[in-house]
Amino acid sequence: MKAPGNAGFTLLETLVSLVVVGLILSGLAQGFRFGIAAWDAQSRLLAAGGDLDSVDRGLRRLVARMDPAGDEAHPPLLGGPGSMSFTAPLPEEAAVPGTRRAAMRLALEGDRLVLTWAPAPHATPLAPVRTSETELLRDVARLELAYFGQAGQAPPAWRNTWTAPRLPDLVRVIAMPRCVLTLSDSTSPSPCARRTTTG
């Protein structure tokens, strides 16, 4: 018990209050650090999602506008499980003077999803045709392509190759990016897929 003239805190009371304040501040710092890490991870995920959405829209537009002209010797679409070649009109902003048609090839080169294209005029060009390459996505782990339609006398079905003299009814594009989300110092890969199905 304290003497009536001694006002103040004992050393033990002061130490206990300092420990309690330290624990509260430590908990607040951990929560703040987790909140910042979650905010950063969400920002990275939204940025990657924006890239995927723009690539998704662009590929849908190209596949939907494929040139159906072709024959047995030159099918309108040559498709394999990891690449496809076709002819389609270029977007107006990328069109080459004299023609909007382009011979295109979608493929995975290393870890990059690449669209290679060259103008495809209706007549024989007088000068060599320049090929351009557009990188659609980086850090892609795998590309899977499939084609739905009737090839020859076989009934319509999904196939991993396409060489028929007509376009398939649907094209499925699955680009599997390498996604890594870290909310702490440890990293754990988390694969995420984006599907594009266009008819």
C-alpha cells in the first residue's frame, strides 16, 4: 500500500504498461504490413488481369473475323495444339496502306505469347513483304489451342489440330500465365488460366 503523500506509479506498473503498449504497437505494425502487402498483390493482379482482358478481346476479334477463303492446298486455318496460322483483317489502326488483310500466326515463343503478321495483298507484291511481331503476353507457361467443327466426314468434335478446307466453328485458346502472388516473404506459385472461346 502506498503512503498518502507518495503519488505516482511503481516501477512494476510502469514496466507492465510499457509491455502492453509494445504488444499493441507490434500488432498494429503487423496488421499495417499485411494490409500493404495485400494492397500490392491486388494491384499486381489487377494489372495482369487488364493485360489478359485486352488480349482476350483482341484475339476474339481476330478469330471472329478470320478469312474463310481457302482450298485443300491452302486451308483458311492451319492449327496445331500450340500454334495456329490464319488470314484476317488487321484493325484499322494497324492496317498497312494498300491492304488490311494479314497472314497471322499465333504461337508461344519461350515464355511470350506472340502474334506474327505480314500483309497479305490479293495480288503478288512487287516488294518483299515485311513481317511484324507483336508480343501479346509475357510470362506464359503454356498455350493450348483446340478447334471445334466438322472435318471431312467425321462428326463435329473438339480437335487439337485443324487442316480442313473450312474454318472451325469454335477456337479455344488457353494461355496459362505464370502467376506468383506473395502476401509475405515466402513465395508460392499459383497458376491461373484465361480461356478465350470464339466462334
